Amino acid sequence: MKKITIAIDGHSSCGKSTMAKDLAREVGYVYVDTGAMYRSVTLYALRHDFFNADGSVKTAELEAAMPDIRISFKFNPETGRPDTYLNNERVEDEIRSLEVSNHVSPIAAIGFVRTAMVAQQQQMGKDKGVVMDGRDIGTTVFPDAELKIFVTASAEVRAQRRFDELKAKGMPADFDDILKNVQERDYIDSHREVSPLRKANDAIELDNSNMTIAEQKEWLMERFRERTAQ
């Protein structure tokens, strides 16, 4: 069976990562969580006080620090999924906090940040056999990907999923704050100058508002079988 590149794009908190991780594990592909990469840069910026009081980014300081920001993924045998590492420190849980969620969109909108991350992502996927999810995988990172999926769901459903995820991890969560964050991120992601969130012309759209994880897995596996059989 031939190896292909799979690009899964879509709005925040719509289950892209879960779908992509499960598919990669099922078919033996490499999984890359590009959202985790931008979250890791955001965490680095928060730790080094690279945000102004109004939430804007101290871009000169961040640009100077970019060569010192190294992001990698290591397989976790306990979960069966890769964890995110920032400069060899496991940050998988910390990057999922609401504080990081509230600051990630401005970071992800910066041109030099996206250029650095896209270069890393293209290097990771150069040999195919990769599943990558994010906002611009099918449009910018891998415009020639053989399978492109664009995932969406209502803002309320996505906020509830994020709320449940944080609660399950024992982290503080307020539904109204999360809904506001989801809506704000949708706007910023869709309106940024560099690689805005949009559906690639040849992407297959999936609205999973009313689908179970099992139903999503089966739907995605069917699309995978179709493309690899061609």
C-alpha cells in the first residue's frame, strides 16, 4: 500500500488532534500536532515575559529567541500517543491550559513564527507516511497532500469538549470563558494575514458536531482506504 500525506485542518477544539492521533496509530503513520508546536512557542513566550500588558507580543524579543526554541515529539508508551517537548522538557499538559489558549492566536499569526514552524513541519513530513493537523496544513504546509480533511463543529460543542477535557485532567475550567476563547480564536485564525484558516479547494469537509469519536474514526478510515487504494 502506497504511503500518502494526510492533512487535517479545522477550527480549534473540533477534535482534529484526536482523529489524527488515532488514525496515525491505526495505520502506522507518524503523527505531528502542529497546534502543539504553536502552543509550545506561546508557553515559551509566557515564561519569558514576551507579552505586553494589552496581550500583544513583544515581537523583537520573540524573534531573537526563535533559534533557542526547539520542539519535538516523543512517543509515550503509556498513552500510545506522542507527547510534546519544549527544549527537551515535556510540556504536553501545560500547553493545554486556558492561559496558553488565550495567548496562542497572536503568536500563531506572526510571520516569522509560522515560517519557522512550517519549515520544521515540512521536514517532518518529507518522506510521506505522515498525519498532520493544524490550521494551514492543506493550504500552506502540504498543498499537494493526497488526503485533505477540513473539520468543523459549532462553537458551543467545541467549547463543551474543551471544558470536559480540562475537567478530566483536573484543571480549572469555566464554560463561558472557554466559549469566548473559542469564538475569539476562530476570528483571529480566519482573519490573520499569514496563512489564514480556510478550507483547501480539494479538502473534504467534516462537521462532527453530532458524531461520536468512533463514528469519526470510521469515517476517516474510510477516506484513508479510498485514497491509498487509488
